[in-house]
Amino acid sequence: MNPTLSTPAGMDLQQGLEAPALLQPLPASVFADRAARFERLAHGHASADWLAFLASVTRIQHELLQQHPAVPLPSDAQREQSIRHGMPVVPANGWTRDPIWRRHLAHLAGRLQSMAPEALQPVLVALTNADATELERLADGVLRTEYDPAHAARLPFIAAALQVYWTWIAAQPALAGLARLDVPGVCPCCGSLPVASVVQTGTHTGARYLHCSLCNTEWNLVRANCSTCGETDKVSYRVLEDDDGTTHDVVRAEVCDDCHSYLKQVLRDKDASADPVADDLATLALDILVDEAGYLRSGPNPLFIPGDGGN
Ligand SMILES: [Zn+2]
Ligand SMILES: [Zn+2]
């Protein structure tokens, strides 16, 4: 494949009627569906081994979420105060993390040792041996998207463990009914940036949601509205196109010529099994081309953190 960029025409759809402001993650399926999607995307892909490995990581996230113990949630007073001030309720930066996330990490690192490629073995050993202070420091960096390049190889596993913990919280009934924040581009539950946006199918066909890179909450944002600066006039789309003219229309980049940012959009009406995290990592060729065209990606995917390759 030698993909180029093309601008699709006439792809905009109707905004879904009465789409709820917020969709909580579904614990039974969020990671299980993602793992299945990683497996499907791995077939015939140039990065098949990596995507298949991420399927394993995600399947363990699913198992951890199914057996997640109850951990402290914000009190009613904390919740009401956050909502009154338009702040996220369980902020990635500021919420006192329960140490359970480090147990998730130890479980992940242990389970993955038998299936990880040789190059990752020292990384998994280093994670197993790291002390709590070091792990909490690396977690702070992941949650602020200030990645320590010297430990880049460890960070996706730390992110995966934090995702399990925050997804458990985000799925609780106490977190239902949150409104969108004044800043439309951050998660109302945890304040993180979106990994991508998702155009829904099914009940909310056509409605566009931003998908949280940490807690898997989705929040509604009207279509063709830049999630970074709110502009609507200068938003356009880029898709990958093969040499033979075949376009890849499940994932497109929504680029803004006002703030020069972009975020990918995953179209579930084209493929109902498309997943914002898995489809993002299977289309890094699109990021390369959009980066080269001068746009800066606005939201992270912490399962992929480039760096010095240290462990
Ligand atoms: Zn979130
Ligand atoms: Zn913008």
C-alpha cells in the first residue's frame, strides 16, 4: 500500500436526534470488543504482530475489569462541587488514585511475559520490579500526557492499567448523567483528551461522540465542530487512498485549518465493529500523512508512545 491523502466529498451525515450528552463505558464489552477488533485488524496488516499483541493486552484489561473490586468513588459533595464548577468529577490530574491500579499493572506484566516479544521482556521485568514511587511518577506523566522518553516502552502498560481503573469508575451508576463541560474537548468524567471521535450507528446513528483516551466515556459533540478550538468553518476530512484508488473510509482525519489540529474520526456506520483505540493504531499511516501536511494531533493514544526505546 502506498497511501495518499484524499478529501472525501458529501460524507457528512445527519446529527442523531436526542442523542444523550454522555455514554458511559459498558464493562462487559468495552475491552472485549476492542480486543476482537485488534485481532481482526491484525489479519494481513503490516504491523500484524503488534496489533495481535495489543489484542492480548486488551483482553487482559477485560478480565481485570470483570473482577474489579469496589474502590472509592467521589462523595456526593465532591461530585456536586465538581459539576457546579464545570470540572471533571474524577480528574486524571488531581484525583487520589487507588493503589489497585498497580495491582492491575503487576497482573498485566505477569500475564504478558509468556506472550510478549523478546524485546519487551526486560520492560515487563522492569515494571514488575519497579517500586511504587517510581510507578506513581510514571503514571502522573501518562495522565498529564507528559511522557518520560527514557521509559517510553513501559508507559503503554502503565496506561493500560490506569485505563482499567478509570473505566471501572466511569461505568459506575454514580457517574451517570454528567453534562458536557464548558471546554468541549475534554472528558466530563476524568478531564482527559479524546483518543478519537466516533460516529455512531444503531440507536444514535449519525451522532458524533468524543471517546476518552483514559476512561472510555463518550461525550456528544456536534459534527464538523473542531474539538480543539470549536471552529466549524474550517473543518475538513482526509482519508487514506491506495494506489488503485481504494479509499479507507472507516477512519478519517478531521483537520482544522483554524488551529491546525486534527483528530481521527471512526465511522461506525461504515463498520459497526470499528473501535476508536484499535482502529486508530491500525491507521498510523494516516497520522504520518496528516502530520506531514502540517497538522498536530490533538488527542493521545497512550497504548502507543514513541520514545527512546529504553525500558
Ligand atoms: Zn475520561
Ligand atoms: Zn480547530
